[in-house]
Amino acid sequence: MDSILNSADSLSILDLIDSVLLATEPLGSQLAVRVGYNNNIVGNGSSSVRQFGLNAGASYYHKTGAYLDVSGYYTNQYEPAYYLTIGAIGYLTSIKKYWSLLVEYDHYFYTPVKGDEDVYTPYTNNIYLSNYFKVKKFVFRFDYNFYFGELLSHRLAPSVGLNLTKKKWLGVDRISFLPTVGLWYGSETIQEYVPNYTTRLQRAMLLAQRKPLFSLKDRTVWGIMNYVVSIPVSVMYKDWSLMASYNLNFQKGLPGEGVETYRTGYAGLSITRYFDL
């Protein structure tokens, strides 16, 4: 889920915020329709996995800053292949010329898996907050996600990058190079076995009564979950936006998860068409 919600969609939000900051006059209401593709998700060494994903979505942005969005996700690695639809409502505003703030609520609609009742989707909602600071050529972001459903989880994502923009160049209205580095710090609920006894006598009594010596309990752990390097290029031409990116993730398991650190990298491409309303 993290790779979905913090890659292609995050870049689209960055492009939208950047458009608001660069506008010489307030943006009017718009409808945006987009399609995206990512490929070549690569793990460490011989564990490399090739897969591709497709996503499509539509957003309505009102000139007051309020917006609605719906996105759908497909991958050749899952069954069913079309596995997720996300509906979102949010608000984007520029508090200062260099500071934009975005607040969003998401709901995840997972495609049911026929004949498999064991599929577990602990998070079905998300409250997302993004702070975007632009100081000359530098961009500072601090994002926060609060996932909830059957379980609760937090993600804090600070990042720093460059915004190198050239207007009216090679026949395009604007081209931006937006290299970014950041990390994800957050919480996760893990399950672990804990003893049902504290003394040898209690252990002996449990054995005599043929009762379990251990119970499975939930525990919340915190830590750094991922280091991220993102290299996107955004091109604007009239009412079209093209964004190409390469993303490199160094993912880490939290204490008690039993997951080793591993590297994943993938390239993505998205095309957006804007309609003024």
C-alpha cells in the first residue's frame, strides 16, 4: 500500500501544488483526467521481480481549493488484477507564496477476492496532510498519513528536494526537474507470542491443566520504514501534463516484523489532461 499511496499519487499532488504556486493569477475550477504506468519493480540481487501496474483517475478541482478524486489500480501480479479503487476529498490552499497546505480524506475500496475469505485489509481509510514549502529552488515537504480501519497506523514523511523549472523552452510551456530524497517514519501493528506465566509454578500448572503456555497479542512498533529517492521530470504543454519518474526505495522492517532491509526501484509515467470549467 505504501508504494501505491506515496509514489504516483504523491507526484501528482506535487505537480498540482507546484501549479498553484507558479500561477500568476488564481486558478479556476478544473477537471483533470490521468492515466499512469509503472514497470520494472526490482528487488535485491536474484530476488528481482518484474511487474507492471496501471492506474487511472479523475479529479475535480474547485477554484476555492476543494477537490474530489477517484483512482483505480491494476497490476499483473495480483488476483484480481484490478484490486483497488480510492475515493478522496480534500482541500488545497496557499497560505503564503512559499507555503501550500493540503488536507485529504481517502477511502479504499478493495476488489473482493472470490473464494478466499482470508484476505486481510486492515486499513480502509486514510487522513492525509501535506505541507509544501518552496524557498527559491529548494522544496521542503512534511507529509503525515493516519491509516485506520481494523488497525491504526501512522506515517511521517519529511523530504527535501530541488525544483528546477524552465518556462517556454523547446516548444513547451514549462519543464520541471524535481529530484527529492526523504524517509518514512511510522508505526505498525505486529503480532507476537507472549507467555501466559511469570513463574515456574504457573508454567507447571498450565502444563498440568493442558492450557496454552503462550498467547498471540498485538503490539505497536515505531521506526524508520523506508528511505526514498525520487527523480521526476514534469512537462506542461497547454492543457497537458507529462510526468516521468524513477523511484528508489530502501525499505526496512520494523522491530519484531522479521523483514529484512531490501531495495526496490521502478520507473513510472503519467499523462494528465486538464479541462477548464
